[in-house]
Amino acid sequence: MKRSAGTKPSRVFIDAPKAREGSVAAEYDSRRDATLAEAGYLTLRFWNNDVTGNLEGVPRIVCEACEARLPSPSHRFTAGPSLSVTGEG
């Protein structure tokens, strides 16, 4: 895909961790989120029961996050259809 000069790609990191609890896990997630944010990534975290129990909502949230991070329409990629939750162009 060809990008206009001066634009950055959308960067989203999706995390679906096993059940982790406690301050050690929270501290680890916080440090990793900060590191990824410095590199320009947005972290989306979904628990396993969210992924398996919300098969429409989780992909919709991911698509919305990706679309929100795209450059303005005048600077978007020039090839390919937009993402669709339903699998249609």
C-alpha cells in the first residue's frame, strides 16, 4: 500500500492474556503498554471470556480503533477496501 508523505501507519497491539491477577501482572501490563505507546502503538486488551463471548463486539472495537488511528481521508492509503466487521468490502 502506498502512503502519502508524512503519514504514519495505524499501529494497534491486541492483547488477549490468560487470566492474570495481582499487582505484578498489572505492573507488567502497565510497563509494556507504556513501551508500546512510546513506539506509537495503542494497546487493546481483551480477556479470554470477552473474545469467546462477544464475537461481534470485540472485532468491532478493534476495527473502530484501527479506523480512528488512520490519517484523515485525504491522507489515507490509496489501495484496497476498508475493513468490515461483517467481512464485506
